[in-house]
Amino acid sequence: MTTYCFSLVRLFTGRACDANDKVADGLENPWLHCELEVHPGPHYQMLHEMDANIGLWARWLDGEAVLIPLPHCGLLTPGPNPYACWLFDGHGGGHSWEKYQ
Ligand SMILES: [Zn+2]
Ligand SMILES: [Zn+2]
């Protein structure tokens, strides 16, 4: 059984930033949780897909998260109807379809 990280951080605590505020306004829950398997950090959560190949990710270690665009991992499941991993390229631990299968 896989154990996930679920490190929590609050997005954009008390700091004004136009670009960040637009993203934060679109989130119902400003709390982020890490989407990777247990690891030493930094931690990551995808906020939304920017296009078919790039996701906008929040990354944090201690305190405030920063936003960075990262290419998708894209590794496909085996079999006739493959799903592509939507985690970022080079992520540690299992792929997204191992978490949600
Ligand atoms: Zn983490
Ligand atoms: Zn992957």
C-alpha cells in the first residue's frame, strides 16, 4: 500500500500579489496538500492545467508556496485504454494513476 505525503500549506498567506491573487480567488480551499508519495520535500500540488503539456503547480517547503509551470510526466498506463500521469516530469514516487486507480 502506498503512503502519500499530504503536507499542508496555506496558499499566499498575507501577501499581496496580482498574479497569485487571481489564482487564489479561483480556489475554494486555499489550503494545499502535497500530491506525491511520502518524500523529504519540497512539496507540490497542481492548481490547474495550463495546456495539454504544462500544469501550474504550487511548490513549498516551509511557509509560503510559489507557483511554477511544469511539464507533465505523461507516462501512460499499460493496456488498451491508457491514462497519462498528470504529475510533473521528474516527480518522485508513484504516478498519478497509481494513486487514483
Ligand atoms: Zn510532499
Ligand atoms: Zn508520473
